[in-house]
Amino acid sequence: MLQDRYLKKLKELPEPVRQFGGLVTITVIIILSFAILNIFWGGGDELVRKMKLEEERIAQEKKLSKLISSLPSGILVTFEGTDDHRLSEEQYEAVCNATKIVSQRSVMGANLTNFKAKHIYTINGNDIKETFVKWDKEKNKCFAGFVLTGSNVGVNETITVSGEALSFFNTGIDTRVYFIRNF
């Protein structure tokens, strides 16, 4: 009976008031739902930490991109006695950290001194499984390399070729390892 009386009073309210009441009710339900979900699955401190790390990574990437665009296009070297642009120690480290690509030319040059790598590279259709460019803080040098896999007379082989990255190629957009000294 009490329920019928309240239901009758609700039906007597004007339409805009009922619609507004429904809107407020749905809004409260949604806010409460998200509050409950946040209690159970809200990431909290870990999410804030990940966001800060991502912001730092983006800022570092912008800084490196600005450096790359300030360098001349072409070959960038780390040694004297060439007409190409010689990198300072700071530039060398920054270019190494910004470089993600090991060029086909550097792979072929490194394979010249490693017969086994050249053979695997050739029989596997010039397929490179993985490349890497890393800055070694202890030695203050940039190391680059690649991993080759292939079947050599029925035997599966994997070989990693790495060495010091002595020069880079700057396209104006990105940098690539141009020469790897691996002997």
C-alpha cells in the first residue's frame, strides 16, 4: 500500500521532473560503479609510476630527436682522419642511444670478417632475426650487432655478431649503424 502511494505520487510528477530524476539516478549509479571498480582494480601508485616513466621516456626521446635533427645528414664517425662529421663524446653517446636500426651495409661489412655468419646469412636468404644497439657505460663505447639463424646442411645454427659501432648514418629523421668493427 505504501509502495502504491509513492508510485502514484511519482506518476503525478511532471514529465521533465521525472526525466531529470532518472538522469540523476543513472549518473549516481555510474559514479558508484566506477568507484567500486576503482577500489578493486584501480592501479593506484603503480599506474602513477608507469605514467611518470613513460613521460620521462618521451622527454628523452624528444631530446634525442632534437639532437639528431641538429646533426648534419650523412655519415657520422667517431674517429679522426675523415671528411665525414666527427661526433664529440657526448654526441656519440646520444646518437648511440637514439639509434635503433642496424643497416644492411653494416651487416654485410661485419659478415666479411666472419665466414660462418656470411654463410648463414646467405643460405637463409639474407634474413636477420634480431638487431641491437647498446651503450656500454663501463667502456664508454657503442656496441651494435645482429643475430642470424639458419640451417646449415641440416643443422640449425644461431650466431650473434657484435662489435663496436664506429660510424652512423644520419638521414635527418633517424640514425642507423653504418659500420661495425667486429674483429
